[in-house]
Amino acid sequence: MTTPSKDAPPPLARLPEEWAKEVVRLGGRTFHGKQVFRWLMARGVFEPAQMTDLPKDLRRALAEGGVEPVLTVLPGTRAADRTRKLLVRLRDGATVETVLIPGVSGERRLGRGVQDETESDDADAAAAVDDEDDDEDLGDENPQGKSYLRVTQCISTQVGCAMGCVFCASGVAGLKRNLGPDEIVAQVLAGKAELDDDERLRNIVYMGMGEPLHNYASTVRSLRLLTHADGLAISPRRITVSTSGLVPEIAKLGADFAGQIGLAISLHAADDETRSRLMPINKKYPLAALIEGLRAYPLPRRRRITIEYTLVSGKNDAPLEATKLARLLRGLPVKVNLIPMNPIEASTLGPPAGARTLEFQRVLLDAGYSVFIRRRRGDDVAAACGQLALLGAKPKVRVDRG
């Protein structure tokens, strides 16, 4: 595309009103901006010559200088359960990962009425779907009656991560750089292009590489792009942003989107001493400040905050820890996702035994919480929670602390 005005965002990061300014500058009319946005975001068409409802002169002006790709999808890996990890190379050669998780749905576990505790619910979907829809059937149908498998996509917001959580591979080499909003959105468009014929993109979770709220400006703009009615039009209630607990940014996210974007908190411990060992960010934003921030988050009616709790054997998996967690969360509108730690190369830490996980879950169920155990998806291709890492990255420090 032709050289944009100096203040214009990158092409894939522009909202319709910003495209309107660009096309007027190029000799088009204001309404053509919405058409360009629709071609890019809704149809995944990047070649101006194919934007057939635009005037020829405008298409020619847009095409001058060519279209620089935001990212390149490298050969990916596909797990036996159809989970796919896509490795994408950015313009500067950096790589990040995004994951497609098909066929996920959230069964609710409320109170004591659990008939089969050995079946693990899928916490990825439980985090991504609105509470009103937790019990929907797995498939969706189009007007022709064809059934589709719903897919949740996990996307990255940074190259690496600065948070240094001991159970997560993304941060072992530290933070390299933030992603731009166009690089975040491009992951979704690339993922959509990789879907099988019987799949449909349903949910987006900001749970890949990086801390989304540490890259706040790009995360927020990407949310506005993904939810815009003239583009992909993804419902805000189908998007969840996960954070390690950056309290000021949690408040900003709630204010910027009136609480409509789903919120997930990487908690992983119920006391400051344990959490600070597992998650250094707790030293800056301890539990009291975090819980206060969650109480102030403007949740819409019938929505809940997702609490993510990675179970690390011998560190935070005792029944007493579950009791402390139940006490800490008392009065908050939450659902709890228990995540047995997935193995990572940089750590000797690991998950508890299955019986230990169920015992932890039972304590929370008896306290009246909705509790999900994350089914392991894609761990045979290192696409599971906590396993996304920089290509070829080496840990800066050994991460199995205390």
C-alpha cells in the first residue's frame, strides 16, 4: 500500500475512521474507509486489486508500494486432539506462538452435585465463554444446517515475558519486545485461515506469550479492532484477557470496556509469601491490592472473573492451600480453573498426582465455588498452558525457586 501519512497507525491496526482519513488523502471518499477495513478484517483480503467495491484509482493508490506482510506462518505442529500450535515469524525475525484449541466447551460444576469427578472440564473454554452460555451444545449450525466445531484461539502479546513466573516457559529468557496491535490481530487472522472446514473461531483468549496488560496500548487497540462491528465482530464476552495482576491496568481495562471484556487472573497462590516465590509481580502488587482491584472491577450482571491456579507439586497443591484460597476469594464473583502444571524444559517443577488435584478441587467445591480442571490439550506438541516459549530461547536463570 502507498506510504501512509506520518501519524497513521500500521494498516492492520487502523480502525475504520482512521482508514477514512487515509483513503480521503488518496483521493477516495470517507465511506471507502469502512470498505477497506472490512476487506482486511472480515474477509482477510490484503491485496488492494481484489477489493472490488473500491474505485480503480483508489485500488491503484493503495497498491503503490506493495503490501508488507505483518507475519509469516511457519510450519506448525498438530496434536492428536487437533490442537494446533502455530509459530509465526514477525517482520523483524522474532517469533511468537499462537494456539488453536478445537472442540472446547465448559461444563459447570456447582457446589456438591458432581457425579463424575474423574472427568476434567476444559478450563480454556470455561475462561472464554460467558456464564449464560456455559452449558451450550458443543456444535454450532449455520443456516444450511451444517454443524461446526467451535475453536478457542490463544494469542500472544509480547515476544517473551517480563513477569518471570516459575511455572511458565514464556518468561525464562525475559522480555524481548512488545507486539504491535497489528501483530496481535494478525495472529487471529492467521489462525482463522488455518481452521479446518468443520471448525469456526468462537473464542479468543489473551493467554499466550507475554503479559497483555504490560503491553496495554497494543492490547486495548487489538481488542477494539477484533470487536468492531465492521470487522470480525467478535463479541466482547467471547474474549478473555489474562493477567498476572497488574492492578492499575486491571482498573483501566474495566473502565475502557465497561467490564465487557472477560478477565482472568493468574493467581496461583493464596498467601503473599508463596505467590511471591512463584510470581515476582506479587512483590509489587500483593494479594490485598489485587483482591481490592477485583472487587472494584465493573462486571456486568451474571459475569464472573476467572481465577487461574496452576498446581505445582509440593508448592501450592495442599488441601490447606485450597482452604486458604476459598477464604481469599470469599464474596468475589469468580470461577476457578485448576491447571496441573505442564512440564517445561527450564524447570524441575511438575504437576501433582491426579488424586491430589481432585482433593484440591473438592475443598473448593465444598466451599461453594465453580471449579474446573483444565484438560491437557496439545501438550504432546508443547502447546499447553505454560509451554509457549521463544524459539531457541535459553533461560536467564533456573526457574524452580524455593
